[in-house]
Amino acid sequence: MTRPADPSYRPKIFTGTDGLDSIMGGGIDPGRVYLIEGTPGAGKTTLALSFLIEGARHGDATLYITLSESEDELRAVAANHGWSLDGIDIFELIDAAGLDGEVEQSVLHPSELELGETIRAVMARVRALGPARVVFDSLSEIRLLAETPQRYRRQVLALKHFFGQQGCTVMILDDRSSEPLSAGGDVKLHSLAHGVVTLEQIALDYGAERRRLRVVKLRGNAFRGGYHDFTIQRGGIEVFPCLVASEHRAEFGHALVSTGNPGLDQMLGGGLSPGTNTLLIGPSGTGKTTTAMGALVASLRRGGRGAYFLFDEGLPTLMARSAALGMDLRPFVENGQLAIRQIDPAEMSPGEFAHRVRLSVERDRAQFLVIDSLNAYLQSMPGEKYLLLQMHELLTYLNQKGVITLMVLGQHGIIGQVTAAVDLSYLADCIVLLRYFEADGEVRKAISVVKTRTAAHESMIRELTISREGITISAPLRGMRGVLGGTPVWDGMHGALAAPPVEPA
């Protein structure tokens, strides 16, 4: 027997910020009160205006009650975002008379000095307009007027009941001025709200500030917990929900794909497997980027689509180098097969980077992805443990989407003992190690595959040569030892290094 529909059920409504709606399970319940808290500059006003503009776009009556900012200031904020506040009623409870030295100082109109009168004025305006969406900005002024926590809580509770009776969906803004009393914010206020969203602005020692939000509470709804990065741009707030790899799966083939280099294919046991990631690790200048570029170009020449996330090198330098090595990337960029995104780690948060990767895979249909390099990506994180967690989730997502991922990781030092800033070897499905060595008074490069999870890889060390024709991989370096340790010793027959390169079968 079918259970009768609940007559009190109403579908969720959108907040006007897509990423926040996704985190909150598709939107918010109408007719409820939501607390938006954060320090000044965190983005509360921008989020609130987006909420009202979304309502006005659907024909709802909307009301912005301001006790802290003037109407001119609100319209200036909207203009900076390219928004119009037409259709939004602004109820301003600020009066210039408070600036007169002969008048007792107050942020409120003289006729509304008492808290009770202020609340009654708000109620009267709501009854007259009948808005579906309301923003109340902010509680800090109410907190100051209330003088005691008990009176403050009673007035906020009265407001909540009143808005509920009027059927309003309300965002109440709070600047967390009560934070010193409780490191976790105003917990008593949290208990009154149907949902609580905390916005944070974090100043770094170098680079732009980072912003993140967290849904602290959402009654009766499942939501995505934890912190989610966001940015404030012209046009509003863009939220980047934390990536959960288990939510993204796709069917794909597992046939090995050629790197375009017969020698490297032989070392890898046949090529690269879709749904795996490969770590190219070695000192600077050993050919990590060139090797990754060669495999990428081979995929593009077969008609695939790719994405290149460039952290270290300048884009003009990369384009010039690819052309000089016979692996010109420009034609593929121009025909839309390849998207190259140069990233400044001082300006982009890890959450935004993961979001850009998702767009490349899901919107641009990239099948081959290069991250060059992880060293700069590491610098964008506040701590190594966060990098490992973020990279684990991101790589798992890419693997489940069937993407071939190449990651470049530079090691500190040139010869002898070299080290990496972070150990990502356990996250990699395949590891290609590159090294310098000396022979016959010449600095040369060696390449070896030390790990693969999908094929029987070769254990031999080979010489790698980079020329105008691209990459050439020689026969195994027999007769040498200590290459990987950076202290090679020659104990074989002279001429072994001159063995011919591996040719296609």
C-alpha cells in the first residue's frame, strides 16, 4: 500500500550558490531559519545577496533587513558583482543622526533605541511585505542592545518563531563577535537555527587569502561535512565541494596504451593502462616533463583528449620546448583536443584545483592528464598530511574515471644523494625513475621503471637521450652499477653504452 504524501512537505529551494546547494543535499528547506556566521570579509553579505537574487529571479518577494550596512553600501557591493537589486526590498535601520555629537550615539534610529522597538519595527515590515526570503544583517547589533545573554536569546527565539509563522526562509548573518567566549562560536545560537554555515578567511604568509566554509548543522538532512574551499569573484561565490571519489565511477577498457616510444613501452610491460597514474620522479633536468609530454602527444595523435596542469614552467616556454622537440602542442590546443592551464599555487586553493581537474574530465572529456609538478602543488597546502589525503582522493577519482594520469615530482639535488619533499610512491600505480650518471667524461641520463601494478615491467636501467627528434631510449646499461645511487661505477666492457636504441618490433 502506498503511503500518503506528507502535506507539510515542500521541495528544497536553491540558495543561489550552486556549490553550497550541492553540499547541502540539493538546497535548503523553505520556511526555516539559517545562521550564516563568519568574520568580517569572509563573504556573508555576498552569499546573502545571492540568496535574495535567486528568490527574486523566481518571482519571490524578498527583504534585506540591515542594521550594519547602508543601502548605498549594499547596492555598491551588488554593482561590483554585476548584479541588480531590483525586486529586493531593503529595510535600513541605520540613521545618520547617530553621528551627531549632540545626540546619544546609536546605530539605530532614535525612535528605535530600545531592542523591543527594533524587533517590532522588523516584524511590521515583514507583515507588510510578506516576503518569501529574508536576510537579517546582523545579529551583532542585536547582541549589543540586548546587554544580557538571556534577553538576547529570548529576542532571537522570538524572531525565529515569528519568521516561521510568516512562512519566511531566513538567513541571519553573524560576525562571530561572541567568539572569544567560545572557540566554537555561539553554540546557543546554533541550537536555535535550522542550519548553520560557517565561513572562514585564512591569511597565508604569502599569496592570496584562502576562504573555506563548513556546514555545521542541517536538521533532518544529510550534508557533506568538512571544509570546502570557495572564492569570491565578480558574479558571486564559487564553492568547490570536497571531492569524494566513491561517488564517481565509470566503465572503461583496460587495454594498454602506447606512450609513443617503443623503448618506454617495453620497460612498462606494454604501455600505460587506463585508470592508472604514473609518477615521473628525478632531479631537475633529467627529462621528466619531456617524457610526460611525449606520452601526451602520442595520445593526442591517436585522437584522444588531454589536459595539462602547469605549475612550474611558463606556458610560452613549454610551447617553445614542445615544438623544438618535435612534439608541438599548439595544433592540439587550437583544435580543442588539449587544454593547458597554467596555475599559480599561491593563488589557487587545493579544493579549486580538484574542481578544475573534475571539469577537465567531466566537461572536457579529457582521457589523458598531466600534473607538472607536484612540488609546486605541495606548496599550496598548509601541511604535508593534507596533501597526501587530497592527492589520494584525487588520484582515486581519476583512476575510477579511466583517466591516464602522469605526475611529475622533482627531487632535491642533482647527483649523489637526492631526496623528495614528500613521499608519494605508495599512491602511484607506476613509478618511472630518472637519474644522472657520468660516463666517458659526459653527463648522461638514465631511466628505469621501479614499480607497476598492472603489468610485468622491466627491471633493467636504460639510457635516455633527448634530441630534436624527441626521446630515445637505449638498450640496457649493462656493465654499470650505482646509477640509481648517483655514484656509478663502470666495470663492464667499453662500448656497452653505445648499444643501439630500442626499435619498434
